[in-house]
Amino acid sequence: MEAVVFDGKSLTLKYDNKFPMPKLVNDTDVIVKVEYSGVCGTDLHIIQGEFPASKERPLPLGHEFSGEVYEAGKASVFKKGQKVVVDPNRACNLCEFCRSSNYQYCLTAGINSTIGIFRNGGWAQFCLAPQDQVYALPDGITTEQAGLCEPYSCVAHGFDRASPLKVGQRILIAGAGIIGNLWITTLHHHGHRNVTVSEMNKARLDIVKKLDTGFRLVTPDVLASEKPQFDIIVDCTGVGKVMEINFSYLRHGGKYILFGCCPPTHQASVNPFIIYDKELTIIGVKINPFSFNNAIGWLQAMGSRYLDYSKLGVKTYALSEYQNALDDLKAGAISKAVFKIK
Ligand SMILES: [Zn+2]
Ligand SMILES: [Zn+2]
């Protein structure tokens, strides 16, 4: 089968049209015929060696994918041909964290066993998943839309962590890559209108205009001159210094949602007196513990008003075009690349 394969030792990617097909291991496993498979910012970090991934053997990356069931184990609840989406992460079901629904903290499962990072992923025509990581798509959600389910599941977890988010509160979304765009659609869908989006890449701000939310779109220098005050800041930049700058834009009682994943080397300094004086809250958000049902609910409710690849700046590529996909993504001409797999 076709796959884009990552070698964690040499930090190289290659297109392989003879990668071995997955085989069912357990009776409850499912093999998914992948239709849409996203390229995530985390993948870029992995390829640059800035984020841990399997070094044991080369494997297809890809942890955000949808498709249909190609083969289901004899004890599986899934049937061939069913439209599905896969949660790349799972719980170990043994540790204290997983047993309290927090698999994002697990030291063995969670982000340490992710499909597409530590297990063969969805940048391939077929991918094996245990059935407890597979979710059936309700009618009305296309596999194209469901290609965004995994990043929305992370936003859904962030939304829960940040809640209550009260309509009318002043909100800043920093960074309008795909994650910023998904937050924009989420907040608009939930009734928020008092939202400012800050992004230094003007091409990305032009993409946001297509979502037609009426949110205020600015470059960071505008904020620097105005020194506005926000109740909530959602930082989707993944750049440590941004926190240092934006932190001064929090009002009394404000919450700083650190959504973007910064490389571990980044630093930001904050003033503890200001945290005390303004009673500020800093909230970290990590992956998507059991938030797929929530994300599927959102996909169903949001529909084509929001889940439109062209409005979101998402472009599709064949697996063999992986280098173009990565180059376009790094150049910022698109907000997200998704493999459309035949
Ligand atoms: Zn991701
Ligand atoms: Zn665990």
C-alpha cells in the first residue's frame, strides 16, 4: 500500500508504495481504509526532532484521520463499509490517571502510544486501530469533515478546561493557523461575538475573513499599540515569547489558555505580583482525553457553515505529494494540509 513513512532515527520522511498492509492482531481490531488524513503542527515538530516519536522502526505518521472500515475482527462491533473516525490516543486503563479519565497524563499510554506517532498511523491507505479507539460517524458528517475531528477533539478538551466561557466576554485568539481557525469556528458557533484574532501572517488573516464571523482581525503590532484588555486569551501560537507579551493584555480575573504546544526549550517570564493582583489563571491544555464524542457532536451541529476546507484554509494532497504539503504548510500559504487518499 501507499504510505508516507517516517524514520525516527534519521528524522527523514519518504513515500513508499510498497509498505506492508496492516493485519488484524486481536479479534476486536479494525482496519480502516483511510480517506482523509491531516498533517498536524505536531508532525512538523516530530520531523524536526523536537517532539518524541517512535525510534524503533520507520512508520507512517498521521494521527488525524477518517475513513471507512475495511476489515473488522470477528468480535468487533464494527462492520465493513462503516464510516468512522479514529481517536489516536488511548488509556492504559491501569494507572491512576487513566482510571480517572485523564489519559493525557498517562506515562505509558496517552501521548506515549499515539497512533501515527508510536504506532503505524494514517498517512497510509490503511491503518490498524483497536475498536475502542474507533468511532462511528453519524449520518450527515462526511469523512472530509471528520478529517478535522481529532483537532476539534483537542479544542473540545480546551473548551472544557477554559469553561465557563461566557458569551459577551472579551476574547483574544492569538494565532490563526488551523487551531486558531477551529477555535474561531467553535466560539462563533457557541454564540461568542466579542472576539479579536491576532496573527502576524496577513495571508492567514485573509483566510480567516472567509469564515465571515465578524470577529476583529489584527496583527500583533496593533495590540501592542492599543494595549487592550481581554477576559480570555486563547494562545494558539506555540511560541513561548507570545505568552510574555499577551499576558499583559489580561484583565482582572482573566484566564490565559495555553493551547499551542511550545517546544520544551521556549521560556516566558510572567510577573507573580500581577497574577496575584489581577487574580489571573493560566490553563494548560494537552491532547483530547475522551473528547471524541463531544467533537463528533460539534461536527454534527456545525455542518457546512463552518466545516468547509476552503473557508478554513485547508488544502488536500495525494500521499505522493507530501513534500508539497509540508512546504505549503511551513510557508503559511495554507492553514492545514490534509492527505486525500484513494
Ligand atoms: Zn495533531
Ligand atoms: Zn494510564
